[in-house]
Amino acid sequence: MSATTAENKVAVASQRQLIWWRFRKHKLALVSAFIVAAFYLVAMFADTIAYTEPFDTQSARSYIPPQPITWFDADGHFHPTVNALKGKRDPRTFKLSYAPDPGETRDLVLFGHGYEYRLFGLIPTDIHLLGVSNSRPQDALFLLGTDQLGRDVFSRLVLASRTSLTIGLVGVVMSLVLGVLLGGISGLYGGWIDVVIQRVIEILRSIPTIPLWMGLAAAVPNSWTPQQVYFVITLIISLIGWTELARVVRGRFLALREEDFITAAELAGASQMRIIFKHMVPSFLSHIIAAVSLALPAMIISETTLSFLGLGLRPPAISWGVLLQDAQNLQTLALAPWLLVVALPVIVVILAFNFLGDGLRDAADPYG
Amino acid sequence: MLAYLVRRVGLAVITIWAITIVTFIILQLPPGDFVDAYVAQASAMGTAISAGEAAALRHAYGLDQSVWVQYYKWMAHIVHGEFGQSFEYGRPVTEVIGDRLWLTILLSIGAIIVTWGLALPIGIYSAVRQYSIGDYIFTFIGFVGLAVPNFLLALIIMYVGLRVFNVSVGGLFSSEFQLAPWSWAKVWDLAGHLPVPMLILALAGTAQLVRIMRANLLDELRRPYVVTARARGLSERRVIMKYPVRAALNPFASTIGYLLPYTVSGSVIISVVLSLPTVGPLLLHSLISQDMLLGSTIILMLGVLTVFGTLLSDLLLMWIDPRIRLGQLK
Amino acid sequence: MPNLSRPHLSRRGLLATLAASPVAMALLTEAARAADLAASGLVGELQGPTMITDPAKWPTKFQEAPMLAERVKAGKLPPVAERIPAEPMVWQPLNETGKYGGTWRRAFTGPGDVENANRINASDKCFFWSADGSKIVPCVAKAYELSDDGKTYTMHLRKGMKWSDGSPFTADDFVFWFEDIYGNKEIVPTPTTDMSPQGKPGRIVKVDEVTVRFEFDVPYYLFEEMMAGDTLIGGGQSVRQSQKLSFGAYSPGHYLKQFLPKYSSLEEVNARAKKEGFENWLQMLHFKKDWSLNTELPTLGPWKTVQSINNPIWLLERNPFYYAIDTAGNQLPYMDKVQLTLGENLEVINLRAMAGDYDEQERHIDISKLPVLLDNQDKGNYKVHLDLGFAGSDFILQINQSYKADPEIRKWLTNADFRRALSLGIDRDQLNDTFWLGVGTPGSPVPGESMPQNPGPEWRKKWSVLDVRQANAMLDKIGLAKKDSAGFRVRTDNGERLRIQIVAIQAFMPFPKMSEMVGDQWQKIGIQADVREMERNLATTRVRNNETHIYTWNNGGTELLYLFPRHAIPVDPTEAYMGPEYANYYASGGTQGMKPDDPNILRIWELFTEAAGLKAEGRNHNAQEIWKILADQQYGIGTVGQSPAGLGVRLVSNKLGNIASRVCNAQHCRTPGNSHAETWYFKA
Amino acid sequence: MADEPILSVRDLHTHFFADEGVVRAVDGTSFDLHSGRTLGIVGESGCGKSVTAKSILRIVERPGRIVSGQIMLRRQNGSTVDLTTLPTDGREMRSIRGGEIGLVFQEPMSSLSAFHTIGNQLMEGIRLHKDLSKRAIREQAIELLNMVGIPRPAQRIDSYSFELSGGLRQRVMIAMALAAEPRVLIADEPTTALDVTTQAQILDLIRRLQQERDLAVMLITHDMGVIAEMADDVVVMYLGKEVEKGPVDEIFHAPRHPYTQSLLRSIPSVLAEPRSRLATITGSIPHPFARPGGCPFHPRCPDRHDVCEIIVPAEVVIGENHVTACHLYTKVPA
């Protein structure tokens, strides 16, 4: 029956097209999708976009404020430059101050040379998106200022995005899968499975998170590398995050089981998996999307809490949470408020993920 | 109904018992014991405790016994309505916790009320006016609240309070009431100190609740019963408040039980920063110093409150959700 | 998983010379630093009140605080003349005679912070140190004699001295401690080396009511220092009998007897313990003898606890029987109360300090906030003082000599040239500028040049200056010439990158961040350092289990090596970051732990053990020899020291009088203990 | 038709304004409802039937909006009002919803709130439109339930929707729609989710109530069988446009528009089982945004000409009350 298969194709295509159309009409979601994509691009090319080696400490660069770029030269031609800086610690106030060294300007160049790295871990190169002429970038370029150890904030942010947007998300995905799966099983099968899962959730949720973290983190072997420790800590955080979702999913499953369209689908002989993913999951997609867009910041914030417990993460595992935690002190607030800029990408990414989620939900909406 | 209650209370008791075991195991996970922590702390202060003394202390505090013996002794205490002795404070655990538990509950309930009071209306507004300017503004503020760690927020508030308003934020009592016995003046003083920590504590929770309320309500608003209610001639306001909001609120009833440990977990760091006399810092401290009985008692108390909170919220759910009440849903 | 390893850096090391950098900062030379510190006006002269020891100059008429005068009037307290000993401690205050009254507001961090007020109550020590920390001076005891053979130490107490409850304080209280506390194996299972020179236990004997004799079987010339130092025997009641400790040479026997089985029966004391909520009598005793917990405990210091430490406010009130007066005959202290308010977080304490919430605070003040603290001086109505310390290093990398889990790592940690190269690879000026704001002195861990045990100025720089080229040459020579593609040296056994772990906990100073900087600097010598930040308890457990490669701490207290050796040499298993198994061996007399195969460590032990039986000159010589070995061997890599980083950033309210412009910042001075807070007062 | 229509819709256009473009969900529909008569509106899903019903009640959800046209309602007091001019949430419009026009919706389960008893929801409708005492309202509600054929109505009034079978729920829905004695009943696919027997019972009930109360019924369905059984007049809609309109007999016996023809062709016999579905019409309904130019039906039309792709056909009068919009019947040069 070639006629019908052709027909089906049209139907399927149009269904997909439908979702795409619906998604496209959600302008903010579209923009968000681009932002998320841009962040992942940045993470992918982190070393290229960073212009200074993010771990390079130098006391002579401690707490440099964000540096302005001079876009045009005296003749009004486009010629971006930055001023070299002269730093000095006031012997009475002990404050560092930096003044532009008037004679010393540096040209900003695209694709300049900087520290060496391997692109995608393979190709050795020292080309960076931004550079300065006749100097190393870390001696002249501080777009977002530097931290106490004289490390460039911009470059660190860029490199941290890599960790936060990959390993950080693993935890979110883990708790999502656990939550939907266990909640679903609990709601679908009921009986003793339900009772057991419910008790486990109840126990996990009655214990405050801090002892759980401390207990589990102490079990991490001494010999592990910082990245491994980071990964495990992320898993630990997610291990506790799934319970809320599981309970909600269970509740929804219980309620939905009774509804007409599920009964209809059952009568029609649809398989259970098909019912779950085709019918049940979409119907509480909003909740899942809300839960995910909430889990992401929670994950990043949790990292900042860890340092309180003496479980802080150290380089090379730098993440946004680690950078944010570095900014949590009085001297930052008073002397180097620009370090708080770290919160910005976190907010932007969270918002973008959230709007993207909204857009996808609307697009796939069964009621739309 | 009665059978159900009996069954649930039975389950609750079993759950609490399981919590005691899990608690004990978790607190035993980190290496070392209280005496180790104690020796480490003493070292940091420049005091040497010899190995022999450490052994004597271990014996005096029964830490040389196996975990299960310690557990058994603790349970024996609990059965008698006691909770044993805090190693670090040298006083019965109940005395150490003292007023802190009630202040914690007070602060948490206050924070929960603030959270709900802010989140539900905003959530309803955001759902009904989805994609309006207002919705976007609330979304933005909410996520900013989520992305700024509580610690930083509290610190900023305190710093601004000092630099700009020249007030010292923190604590739950003014210095003149710190040591005073309870009186109306002290209660009034407490009331004056509660809003700032409550607000900080509520902020992250509010953003979360707004998102969930908005999502739930969006799902409900799409349902046909809303159309039929409209077709009956109800005003828009009444349509929304009576039907979808009612349905969207339903899942929240089931979370009431968990709010307390959740808020307490969230309050640990805020309490530390703002020097609030709640159980949060005590818990953190007992964990760091491995003060087993103090730590496990606090966790147990929260656990009991949670389990009964859950029981209550299930009963509440039963009461407000006819589908459950009439046995439609298990 | 993305590739998180550090970027390829080999060229950077060669390029990175500060001279080429357009970011130029005047890095301070040592001379310039001293000049700048003077210019800051924050570092003053060591000073304090003057002790008047000539009875002829003592006042004969006494006054007391108004709050006590009322109680005397009500008949609750004997008149002041009867409360003061016939031989009081007489102080001529630093500037002027003070006025009574006021509450000294201060911060503490919780029940673990007993030391906070132990130190301001430190005049319950038998002997103490002069304001500049150089001479032993009388305190609770008025004088001592040491026999020529160094075996007998006789101590003279003040006539008519009383406990805070009015009971007489006599030689019996020393005997009580020696026999019933220290002598009770259940309370103190193993005797302290402080009382047992060369493992031979000493004795305490009552000569008469006011004379106590300490007898030893071997010469113990060091004992005079031990009695004045912050040691188990000489620390005083408040520090040595709080926190479940049971040392300190004397105890209020008349009060504590009721809690000991010896004076009733085991059943009776246990029953009492149960009744009061304790598991057993020992737990009860630990509570009862702790001045910070038990408000009824008789004490000797200027203030006593009236609300215990396990509250949001730890409140102290004047001791009506305190044994010191000023030259005008006023019973000290001037200030009525000390109110310590709980601040569980460092940021909060510093913020409140800026708000002027504390009248005097040097503890928990963070040097990295110095500019902010200075900014707020006027607003908070306080002045900042910097009290420079004497210890060689506020941040020291202790290299575990007894490490054995990984033979390859052990091979390098125990290699002197490897350690020296690590030390040469550290740019101390960078650390000093970043974390000490340039006020510290970079160099090896040896104590300050003003200290008698300093081995000589040349040892400050021994292996302790930045020399990347030499470090690389040394590492190449010892067999670590091979590097991986990223420029890091590789192990000789399997060719993988050699990873050295630095364990750092957040204490005193931001050790984790400082370690990060060191790790970054070591890249230039091809050494990969993994910094692990841990919860303190976990970290010390790992140390004790001999699992650490390098542990970061300070070496505070080592400026008087014999009084506080464990931050310098492996002798005390409770804190032996440079070799826990070796310390076990030493402390157990060779029955436990691991015997060092490094002759230098054996030599250090020999010099150290011998010193107890030497007179001051010989002792100092031995200490200098030990320091020379330590500086040469680099078991602990010193960075920056003699700074105010620990307890040396002092905020004092402008309302307070008789405040020293600089106080002795050292372990033995019990900072701010030997500046005698009982002579401070509120001007208005 | 001599008598004056109770509700007359004239050239109604309801569009949805998405960012992507405008969806013309209802694009020029006109029809009249008369007391005692049934108008059937038929078409495939997505053709704008339900939006037409919602437009009449002014409950079109955003971003939908009535852009033009008139909905003239002759009110009980004799006055005539154009519903499109009333504020949607205003008092007058609210009194018309439920009060003058009742709506029965297609999904009886989800059209009732599970958190409230059916009595609560039923009485709410009465209370809104009638000034009666609590007891009187309850009595009337029970009477209504009785009227729609619910056994033991006095007990059932306190039940929840999920305790009732699908048929009973739909009866409750009808009772609810008629609670305030409206003169117009809009039934949107009232029998779709029901089994065959119940379907017949519900249709019987609607017919009975129509006779008793002289109701004007607007029956929306995709089921030609139901139309044949119930309707007096028929409007056939395709993509928001009415393509053919006329008395039921003419539509069934002399369908003019190819779409109507194929709809009818898809049932083997007019007299066959009423449950027969609209089966295969070549192709599927295009997406609203991808609305074809010219005659909207042309991509699927077996009789299409070139002109169909370009020019939208105008309505052509075929017979008395029978019009269709198809180029086959216009005099446009081919």
C-alpha cells in the first residue's frame, strides 16, 4: 500500500513541522536556544576564547578592575587598544591601585598568540580569539578584571563553563531520569513497590542534605583527581535531588491513570511504555521542565555550599560554583565587586534553559 | 479510615526506625570519631592531647564500643525519652538543643508562609498572564534569586546594612535580650529580628515555588473543565480561582511534610552567617566535630517531624482530594 | 567528559619574567617593606603594664569595683582588703590608672573556641612572660628557685591568695592535682613528658602552705621555661583543665573532691553523674573542672564564667578575689564583664568588627580584609594595630617523611634535593604580596632574628629564595629529567605524570588558595601539584593515617622550640605533619611507628632530648643546631612569616585605655594574655 | 424560514494571532439558529467548528480574537444584541453564557472538575442566573438531573464526576448546560467519546429536551450519521470556511461541493451505522499556517481546476437556503 505509506510520511513530517512551527513562534525560546548553543560553543572552544591561562597567578595583577577598551584612536579611526597598567599598594591603606601607563598602549588583535593549548585536546596551537600586540595578553588584557591571585576573571569564567555545562548537567540529568523512572514505577505499579519507594523517598527527604553530603564525600578515596572528585560530588548532589520529582511524577501517574485518554489508549492495546512516553509524560512536561530549570541552579549553588563543609573543589576542576564561592567574602564586596560577575552567566544560562524548556513544552503541547 | 490510619502510623514508626539507622550509618561514614575531631580541634588551638588521653576519653564516652553497641545504647536512651549527652557541650542533648528547635520551627514556618504568600499569587499571575511583561520580570527576579547563593545574599545584605544604613544585621535578639528570660518585650524583639532572615530564607524557595505553581497551573488552565466553567457564565477570576488553581494547589499539599527539613537544610548557612540560634549551625557543628548523639538527635527530630508532617499532609490530601478520599486513587 | 587538564604551558615558564610585563608593580624589597610598615603607623613598640615587685612601693589602701562594693555592703562578700592576698600582683598600668566598669564586647566562634577567653584569663599561670616575650616573670606564683643540679624546682606562692569562691589557694591544691587528678590513671592514663624528663616521672611535694617543690631524677633545667610556657604543666588552670584536659599543675581540690570516687565511692559519684545527666563520673568530672562550662568552678583568673560557653553569649564577670591590684590600690580588673558573642562565621565576625561591635578583638580577624578594616576605622570608632609575630612561617608546606603508600612518591618526598628544589620553585614575594599584603617576611621556617634560638641571619634564605633555574637543574640531576608533553616531570616507575598532593584546609589563612598559587608556581619547575581542600577532621585523619604527601599549616609557637616543638619536628603524634609515623616512634620510645632512616632526623631528636637537661645557653645552642638542619633539609618548606597574619591584626575601640601599641604575638605570650587585659579600661 | 432567528451569525471571522502569522480559524461563516430547530455543523477536526462555538460564547482563548462579523442574539426580553460588541468578561456577556446559551462540551470526563461534586458545579450555574434560595437551587438541580435521566438524582447530586459512567457524565453536562434554562444549546461533539448505545441515548435526550423547551440547538460533529439523524439544517466547514450550507435533505441527497461529496462518500450508506467514521479523503488537512491559496480544498479536490489554486470561490446560491462555495458553480472562465 504505497499510497498509505506516502500519506503517513506526509502526516509525520507535518507533525514534526508542526512542532518546529510552534517552537519558532516562541521568539524567546528561539533566542534562548541560540544562547544555549553559544554557551556550548564557548565551552567547546574555551581555550581559544580565553586569552589568558586561567590558572596563571601573579601578585602584581591582584584585583585589577575590569579594563576599558579604547575603540577609536585620536584620529577617530577604529583601532581598539588597551592601556598597560601600573600597580601600586598604598602603604597606609594597603589597597592596590592601578593606573594606566600613558605611554604604553597595546593593540587588540583578533586571533593573536597567547598561551599554548590543545584544541579539542588534540591540535596544539597558541592562537586565541583575542590577543594584544607586542605583549602577552595576561600582562595587558583584563576585560572583566582579575581575582586575588591575579588570574583573569574572563578567561576563568570561560574555562569554568566547560565543567559547569557538562559534568554539572550530568547530575541534573541523573536526578531527572531517576525521578521520572522511580516515580513512574511507583505510580504505575502501586502495591509493595510503591510502598518501598515511598519510604525510601521519605527517609531520604527527612534527612537534611548536609550530613548526607559530608558522609558521602568523606568516602571519596584520597587518590582521586580533582575532576573525579568533582564528578562524584555532582552525582552525590543529584542522588538527593530526584525525590521531589519522583513524588510529583507518581502523583501525576496516579491521577492520569484514571483519565479517559489513557483508558482509551489501553483499550486500543497500546503498550505500557508507549502509554508512558507518548501519553503520560507529555501531560506533565511543564512540571518536568520547571523541575529541570530549577535543578540546574541548585546544582551550581550546591557547589558553593560544599566549600562551607571543607569539601571545596580545587583546580583544575574550576566551575562556576567554585568561582562564585571565591567571591563570597567581605574583601570582594568591598574591594573587588567585579568578581560577583560570575553570577551573571549562571543567571543567563538558567534563564535560557528555562525559556528553551518553555518553548519546547509549548511546541510539543498536546492541547496547543 | 481507621485501618488506614493505623497502617500509616505503623509505617511511620518503621520509617522513623529506618531513619535512626540511616542516620547512624551516615554519621559514621566520615573517618574518625568525636575524639579525633576533638584532638584535631585542640591541635588547631595549640593544645596537645596525647594518644593515651584520647584513648581514655574514648572510653569515658563509650566511643571504643562498636557502632552497634553505641546505636543500641542510643536507642535505649530514646525509648526512655532521653537522647544522651552531647560530647562537645558536655550537657544532655535536649538541653543543648533547648529553645533552638522552637526558634527553628518558628523561623521555618515563617519562611514557608512568606514563601507561599509570595509564590502562589505570583505563580498564578505568571501562569494566567503567561509571557506577559510581568511574567518575564518575575521569572527573571526568581532566577536571580536562585542563582545567588544564600550565603552571598546574606553577606551582601549585612554589608549594605552596615555601609549604607549603619545597622548591624544578624541574630534573633538584641543584645539586651540575649540573656533575658522570656517576656513580651523579648517576643516583640524577636518579631523585629525575624523578617530579614525569613525573607532571605524564603527567596530561593519562592522562586522555586513560583516556577512549579506556574507550571502546574499552565497544565490545568488547558483543561476542558475551565472552558465549561467559563461557558456557565462564571467571571474569569472565579473560574480560575475555583477550578484550575484549586487543582494546581493540590500537589502542594503533599509537599508540606517535607518543607521543614528542606527549610532547615536551607537555613544552616543563613543561620551561620546571620548568627541565628537555630538548630542549623548546631547540626553543622555537630557534624564537623562528630558529636554523634547531638547530630543524630537533631536529624532524628527533623526526621520525626517530617514523617509526621508527611502523614499529616497525606491526610490533608485525602481530605481535600475527593479522588483519593473515595479510593479512586491509591 | 571534556578535557579538563591544564593547558599546555611549557613556553610560559620561559617567557614569564616580570620585567617584561607591562603590569609593573613596585615589589617591595625588605628594607622598603620595613620603612613602609613604619609609615603605615600600624606597627608600634612592644609594651605593656609594669609589674611592681618591690613591696615598699605597694599601696596599702585598697579600692574595689562599685558592683562589688554593693555586695560587700549587703554582706555577701568580705571587704576588699580581706579578698586581696597579702602579697598581691601589683601593676602600674601602661598609661594611667583606670576607671571601673563596662563590658568588654568580643566575638567567639562556639564551644570549640574556649581558647579565646582562656587567653584573656591567662594570668592563672604560675609564671608568665614579660610584655616583650623575652623574660619569665611572676604570676600566680611570686618566685622560684632552680637547684644547681637542675633536679629541684621550688616555687613560692602568694600569701593569703584565694580562689574565686573565697577559699584559700595553697600548696595543697598542687598536691591535689598531682595525686588525685594527674595521678589517677583513669583520668590521665599516660604521664606527660612535661613532668617526666627522659621518661623518668617527677614529683610534686608540699613544703609548707605557700611553698611547692617539684622533684626530678635527672637534670631538668628546661622546667623553668616549661612552667612559664603554654605547656601542659605550665599552661594554667583555664586552658589545661578545660576541653576535657587534666593538666596545669594545680586544681581546686576543695571543690573537685566531691566528684572523685576516692572521696566517696564509685557508686556514689556514678549515681550523682546519672542524676545530673552524665553517663559516668568521668564525664561529670570533665564538665565540672571546665571553667567555660561550669559556672561554680573556683578559678584564679581576672574573670570567671557566669554564662557558659555553650550559649550564644559566653559571659564572664570579674573575679571578686582576683589577686592583682594597680599602684593606686584598685583591685583589678577594671572592666566588670567580658561578653563574648557567638559569630560562627569569619566573614560575619569581621563585618561586625568593622561596625564597631567589638571593643577589642585580635582573634578571628582576617588579614586579607586589612584594607577594608582600615577603611572603617572611623565609622567603627576603632584603631587597627599590627602585631608582628616571631615564628618563621605562617604558611609552611610540611613534607611527610614517613609516607610509604606509594614507593615512588616516598622516594621523592624523602629526597633532600627534591625538597630543596620545591622550595626554590616558590616565589615567596608573590605569596607575601597577595596574602600578607606585603607585611610578612619571606624565607625559611627559622624563627625571627630577635629570638634567642635563631641560628643566624644567613639561614633565612637557605634554599628559600626563588631560583627556577637551579631548581630545574636539581630536579633534572636527581633523575626527574623526563617530562610529559605538557612539560610536567614524570614518575620513574611508570612514566606517568608525577603528581604531588597538597592537602590544605581553611584555617588561620586561606591555605587552599595559597597552595593553589604554589601549585601554579611549581609548573615552572615541572611539578604537578594537586591541591585537595578537605574538611579539617577528614584531613587530620588522613594525616594520622600517614596518607598525605604535603600538608599545609603554620609553624606558630616554634620560636621557642622546646615549649612547642610539634610544628617544627616530628615528636608529637597529635600533630606531626612532617612524619606521623616517625612521631609515633619517638613518642612511644621506639615501640610503635617507623624508625627514620634519615640520620638528620635522628640527630634532631638527639639534640632535642638532650636540651631538657641543659641550661639556657646550651638549650639555645641545640635549638639553633636543629633549625640549621631543618633549614638545610627543608622537611618543612617555609614561605612567609613574622607577620601579623595569626592573631596579629588587632582592632581596639578608641574608648579603651592602657592599650599597647604592639603586643607580643606568640604562642608563649598567650596573645593577648600577657598584655594583661585586667589593666585595660573604658575611658568614658 | 418565516420565523425570526434567535441567534444569527453573520460573516464571522475569528483569527489566531501567533508570532508566526495569522491562523484564520473561522473565516467568514454565516448561519441562523431558530427555536425548535437543529443546525448541524460538520467538518473534519481543525476546521473551525469548535472555535465557532467558542466565538459565540466569547470564550476564545488568546491569542484568538474575533476580527469581524456579527453575532446577533435575540434576548429573552426581546431586544437584540450583537455579542461581538460586548466585553468578554462583562456582566451582560456572563449572563448570556449559561443563561441564554448553554454549552455541552466534547469530553465529559475532563469537562467536569474532579475536585467538586457535580451538584456544586450544577448549582453554581443556577445560582449565577437565578435569584433563588439555597434549597430551591438544590431542588432545581435535582430536578434537572432527573430530567436528563439520571437515576436517584438526590443522591447523585453529591457524587463526583469520576464516580459516574461516561454516559451519565454527559447527561450531567447537558443538565448543567440547561441549568439556567437557556434557549440556545450548543453541543460540541457531545457523543464522540461515548459508546454506540449511549450515543443514541444522549442524542435522544437532546432531541427530547429540544422539543420540551423549544430549544435552538447547534450540533457540532464530524459524524455525518449524527447529522442525518439530528439536524434540520447543515453547515459544512473546511479550514474555517463554510463550503456548503443547506437543509439536511438537500445536503445529503444533492451535495454540490466536492468536499461534501467526499464526506458523504466516506460513509458507505447514509442509512448505515451512525458510528461510521469519516474515513479516507485523499491527503490530510494542511497545517493552518500552510493554508493553500485559492480554494482551500483544492489540494485534495478530485475536481480541481487551475483557477482553484488562485481564486477563492465566492458563495453561489444553488437552491432555496442552499449555497456552496465552489468554482464548479461559478461563471469564471476556466
